[in-house]
Amino acid sequence: MPRTPAESNRREKGHEFDGFPVDIAAFSDAKHLGDYRHLLFVVECKQPTIDVGMQQLEIYLGLEPHVKLGIWANAADISATALFVFKDDKGLQVPRKQTINDFPSAGQKISPKSVKFRFKDLVIPSNEVLRKMFADLLDRVVARDSNVNRREDQLDQLCNLILLKLDSDKKGRASPTDELLFAPRASEAITAKHIRKKFEEFTAIYPDIFTRASDRELHFSDHTLHVCADELAKYNLIDVSAETVSVAFQILRSAALKQEEGQYFTPRNVIEAAVKLMQIDWNDLVMDPACGTGGFLIQCLLEMKRRHPNKAEDISRWAQTHLFGIDKDAIGIKLTKSVMQILGDGSAHCVRGDSVLTHTWPVEYPHLLSNHFKNGRFSVIFTNPPFGAPLTISYDQAKKSGLTIADEQGAGKDLELGLAVFNRCYQLLRNDGYLCIVLPETYFFSSSDAFVRDWCKPRFRPVGVVNVPMEAFQGFARAKTNLYVFQKIGGHE
């Protein structure tokens, strides 16, 4: 480092110059090593006291206009005191006593206002703060991204970032003084590069959710990734209360709804009634083969928490091994996984796939071939399948997947998707297991659907019918539905 301004001029002209040796010099990038124009900060380790170290750093910062930070430190212990002398935008020096653990990380912005994000410093957001943040990110930040134009894709990408943030919080909770993985860096480009790398590592852990190559990429612009990281980083999302989760995530759930296919939506009061009605316990294996945004599975977890308030760890382990969900929609699965991670991490077996067309599993969804989703395994199934005349599968597809209700309806006829799911529920249930399902009233009372009742008689014992008022689904579905409870009679398929 030049000893005088005159020596600085000699250096800038490429001449030899007289200078001070610096103990440690940190540059912006390996390719700029030794280039004073890319020098970020220097460290002095020889000065015996903090006062002498301060004097030396003041000299260095005064002589070197490119240096943003000088550090004095005489110990390697991360908790040891260190002196940080920043140079602000006006060239003024700002000294601070900090610790070795506060050394800048690669890519971190060097500024007296810069913040290192550690789990112990995060704030748990309130209902209103979290709800407003999600709404703002979706409507103000993400909506303006030039790389991702479709609303569905914007929501999907935002869900990716929320999942990554939750994973970062979960790891941060285990090491509360370490810097978090999910945080903004010095520039938009550096932030984006860092976030994309971490997301690539994250998707490798969950191949059953990110099933396609395009699912394993973040398509947002560098600017959007930086703003989202900056907005989300300061909050602790993993310890948000159940009430806050339900309020805030409704913003994302509402955005995920396909208004023309309202059958994907199940009102919360219907879900709560269904789960209480079934009285699940520790021995139940619970499944939803059309889980959407996970309403039934999430409520099972909440109900177990309500009934066993002092067994949080036991319930978390139970959720990992007793709750299962499948859905074709990537956004729904990601929302389910996000909420369940917050509530107790029962998300391991909520996966993406087609629960109905089992003949496609070997090629398109090989992860569904595991014993986790084998027929005859589950004691309780909750579901609100897609239904309606436009939503069908062909007779040939139904036959290939072993759906016998198609033969009951008649050879060659397309099968409504809701009935296909109904048939799959029978296959997935164990003998004497229970099915709690939302279906149109016409299936069990219309003369044109008599084949449904004929198929049911040797397979299901009706246990109960809960009348669901039309108002419950108002704005989402026009068909009159009921909540049906059946018990499986074994021995038919």
C-alpha cells in the first residue's frame, strides 16, 4: 500500500513505489488478485492493542481510496473482539467494535450499513406483515419480472424461493450464530448467482418434487431474485405460528386456484369438519391422492397438535411417516411442503405425480413406484378430487391403470376424473380402511349415474353423508356436493 499520495501517483502510472506491507488483502475476485482497484478490505494482525490498530487502519484508509474497510484482529477465535473501520460513501471513517465472526463473507456488501443474516437475529413476522409481504412480492416484484410472464409461472418461481428460504431457516435454527444461506449479497448479480447455486443443491434433495429439468432452475431475473432475497431474508419463517401460516399462505393459495376448475379448492371449514369427523390417531396412515395445496394433510397435522399439545417432537416424526400426498400441480405440492415444514415438517411424502394413471409411473413418475404408495397400504384417505364433465380420462387409459369402474360405466366411454380418483382410493385403502371424500351429489342420486352405485356396493360400506351447503363452495364450484365417508370391503381388486 503506497506510503504517501505521491507514491500512489507512481503506482497509478505503473511505476515502482514505496509502500507498507499489508498482512491480509481481500480482493473482489481471484482474477483481480493484486489489482489495487479491486481491493475490498485489509486486515492488520501485528498491532498489540486496538488503539494502535486503529491508528494504523486510519493511515491505510486515508492513503488508499479504493479500500472500503480496514480490520484489526489479533486472534482467530470467532468470538474474539475485532475493530472494523468502514469508509462510507462520503469517505468518512466509521469505526465499530465487532467480532471475528463478523468478517465479510464472499459476496457480502461491504458497508457500515451491511447486515449479516443469522438465525438468532431474525424476526418472526406477524400475520399482517407476512400476508402483506407475500402479496407485495407476488403483485409488485414478481409481476414485473421480464423473464417470467405467466402468472402461474411467477407463483411457481416464488414458491421455489420460499421453499429455499425455509430450508435456510431450518439449517439456521440448528446453527443460530452462522450466516444464513438465504440472504442478499453485494450486488444483484452476486445475489442471483448465489441463490441459483443454493437452489440447484436444494432440488437435488427433493427429486420427487422437482421432476423435470425446467423445475430445477430459477427463471427470475437477477433483480427479482435480489429483491426477493432482501425482502425475505430478515424474517424467521420456520417458527411462524399456525395462525399466521394459515392467514399469510392464503394469499398464495388463492393465487394458485384455477377459477375455471374450482374443484381444486376445498373450504377450510369443510376440511376441519372432515378431519375431526375421522378422529385419526397415531396408528393411521393418511393419504390424499389429489392433495392440491395440502388442505387435508395440513389439517391432520394441526389436529394432532391440538389433541397432543405437549408432544411436538413425536408429532413431527409421526407426520414424516404417516402423511402422504400426490398431486400433478407443482405449485400445490410446493405450497403444501412449505406450510408443513413450518408446522412440523410432515412434508417428506408430499410428492408430484399422477396418482390415477399408474401405468405412466415407470416412465414419468418412477418415485411413485416405491412402497410408500403401494395399494392396500392406507387406513384413512381424505380427498376432494377434480370432477366435472370436461375432466376425463379415456377408457383405454382407465383400463391400463386397472380402474374397474370404467367397465361398470361401459366399454369405450371416457371416465370422469373424479370417479377415477374414487376408484384409486379404493385400491390404495387397506381392508376396513376409511375414505372421506367430497363428490357431487348426482353420483349417488341420479339415475344416469346408477353404475357408480352398482360399482360401490360390493366394495364400500357407506358410513355417513355430510350435507355441504352450496354456499361453502360459492365462487369455486357450481355442482352440489356432499362429504361421503365409506369403509372399504376387501376382496374385489
